[in-house]
Amino acid sequence: MEAFRRDPGLPAFEYRGRAVPRHTVLDLVCRAVDALRAAGLGPGSPVALATQVTPQGFAAQIAALLLGCRVTGLRPGLAPVQLRAVLPEMEAIVADTPSAGPELRAAAGAVPVLRLGPDVLDSVPPAGATPTTPDTLAAQGRPDDIGLIHLTSGSTGLPKGCALTYAALTRHWSWQPAQWGPDTVRLAAGYRRFLLFGTLTSAVMFEHLALCLLDGGTAVIPDLPLEFPRAIERYRPTALLMTVPRLHHVLDTLREEPMDTGSLRVLLVAGSPLTPHRLAEARERFGPVVHQGYGQTETGMLTLLTPRDLADSPGELLDSVGRPWAGTELSVRDEHGHPVPTGGTGEVWARTPSAMSGYWRQEERTREVLRDGWVRTRDLGHLDRHGFLRLTGRLRDVIIVNAVTHYAGPIEQALAGHPDVDQAYVVGAPDERTGEAAHAFVVPSGTRTPDLPALRRAVADALGPAAVPATLTVLSEVPVAAGGKPDKQALLALVPARRAH
């Protein structure tokens, strides 16, 4: 809000083809503060937000944080059972018309739903109340209170709530421009026009929106439905976040239908591992603008591989996700929690001042993940002598075949290294003979069907015969979950019906 007051005439958003100046957003925030306060909300009040990506939705989120509420974002697509697990403990739900459907209202029960409209929230201020103005906006959050709860994907059941205190939000790397180092300043300079889509409740969108707005940029909100890569040509963004499946789609489309993507200065790919050949293709297609990020909802962004890194070591870092970012510390540890020597593989532990304080109301899971100020990522990898991180799999992607432990990540890497394979994913399923079995799904790199015996030999040569998947299935495309990541639960459902020999 201080940044908006300094430059009130700058456009904060571009929405429905029109610029929305910062002074307009300030006015929206003031109205939202008064409306939420009139509803009895203040420090510590639990509030859920179910809004589309709009200036009004942003204003409601900022207003709730200014009042010191405990804000939980509801992303689109939550199932009724997931909504029922979150909403009953709320004091209020803020929802716009498209989001306030029958499923949300049914799950809300007696919890009041405050409607978000063009003028933010209708409210009746208490008698004698003085309306909030941009000059009187003040943050009321208490440092040790939970300020924001980011919900995880919930791919294995109910989503976990990653709880961030106001103290952690205050220390977040992207929201503190006075503390930005040269690398962050360089990154933020590319966010003149940041394409903002999906959901404002996304942890990654939340932190990168800050880079745009706090450095004087404009968040461009596209019309729906959003088509890539045509959206790049239409809206001319300078910065864009992209999941790996979406990048695959964009690269495939651009091979057949060239479009103007020259506006991009930052294309940041994150969410799941990107194979070296696809990273190389993206660099060739878009130029020296491609960044690969790694992080988690629990921690925010942990590492970043930049174009400068790739230029300094061409070809050597295509399998890396970069170096620790903005005050983050990484440690690779063995199964006992002891650091391994440089280059050794183990679980990646992270320490960052803006990490979550725990999973909301899940103490046992919190104890599993938080250890003496460190967050166990459950990802496997190793650090080289220059501090670059390479990921090799997920600790939870374990498949135990005949009492022998195999990790899905190395099998996926062995398959993706074959020239006939563009993408590879491995899931484990129960097996009567071996306890569990690995099942692989591959997407071809071209029109030719991959040679399945050759793929099996590639895995055997890299990892030994015992690591060869029980089945190999060729897919035209991988199913994608609501959050934009490859959907392994959907792949698991395909195992009995799509078995290939």
C-alpha cells in the first residue's frame, strides 16, 4: 500500500482491456477494509477467499491481511469434501458471483458468505464509523498470528494447510524491496508486464505478483478462456510463470504454428522437473529469458536457475534447478538427518525465514517435516561444489519391488534420456507377486512410437534389471491436475486399463 501511495497514477492492473491505476486499487482496498470490519472481522479472524483473478479479488485479499485476519485461499476446483473440511471453522467467506456456486454455499453451512462485486463488498458501517482512506490504511497483523494459509494440492486426499505467520510474511523475499539483492533486482526488472492468471491463492503467483507491483510493473489479467501460446502474442507480457506440462504444450504448438513471443524477458518454469532437452529447446525457442525455479508451498521459491547461469556454463547446468535463492540455505542429508558430503545424494532440507510454521491443525505431519528450523522437502538430490542443486526424485515416490526400494525419479530420468521420449512418469501400484510394481508412462518426442524394448534396456543399463518397469504405456499427453502438475493419481488409474507389454 505504501508503494501504491507513492505512485498513485501508475497502472497496477490491466483488466478487460483497461488500465486500473493504483489509486483505484487503494480505494477498493479501503472499501474492503470497511466492509470486513463491519462484518466483525479483525486480528485473528478466520476468513476464506473464493475469488477469481480480478482487482477486486486482490483488494479483498490485501484488506483481510491488513486487518490481521487468518486468510485461507480457496482455489478453483476444490471438491465438496475438501470444502467441508475447510469452511466450517471460518467466520466469513468472501466470494464473487462465479465462485459462490451451490457446492460452496452447501459446504459453508451457517458461515456467512460476503459477496464481492464491482465495488468490492456491500456493507453498512457502524454508526459513527469513519471511512478508511488510503492515508489511514494500517496493518494490524500480530507477528505471531497466522496470516495466510496456502492449501496444498490435496492429490492424496484432503489438502494440507501451510500456515504462514505475519512475521514470516514480513520476511518474505519478494515482498521486501528494500532488502532485494542484485539478483532479485535484476529479476524484478523483467516484470514490467506480468501475466496474472489461475488463482490469487497460489503461493507462487502471490510471491511473483509482488515482484511486479513493488517494482512499478503492471499485472495483466487476461480474458478467459486463456489459450497458450496465443496469449503471449496477444497480451505481450514481459514475465510469465509456466508449469512444465504447459511449456510442453507451448513448445509443441510453436513448432507447427510460429507466433511472436519476443516480448518475454522472464519465462519462469516450475512445478515439476523439466528434462534437459526440453530446457535446451525452450532456450533455443525463447532466447536467454528462460529460468527454472524450484520450491514448495511450504517454503516458497528455494532455488533459481537463471539465463546467466546457463550462459556461463552452457550445457553443464541443463539438469540443474539452480542455486539457493534470496537467503535460503540448503542441506542434503541422509536417512538419519546427517549432512552428506558435497555431491552425495540425499534428502534436500531447506531453511528460509519465510517458511511455514506448520500444517494447520496437523501436528504429527508438522513434526515430520519441520526439524529445528529446517523444512524437510521430501525431495532427493545433490549439491555440486558450486552450490547448484540437481533433483533426482521424491522421497515419497518410493516403489518397493520384491522388498527392494526403487525411486520413481531415476527411472523417469533414464526413460526421458532416450531420444524417442519427450516425457516419462512412473507410478507404483500393488502387485500380487512382487508386493508393488513400477508402471511407466511415456510421451513420444515425435511421431514415431518409442521402441519399448529399447526403453527397458535403457533403464536396465542405468539402474539394473530390477528397476525395469513392469509395464510401459505410450500416451499422447500426460493428464494434468488442477494445479498444473502431472497428475500421477490419474496415471495410477490407467495402470490396469492401459497395460502395455
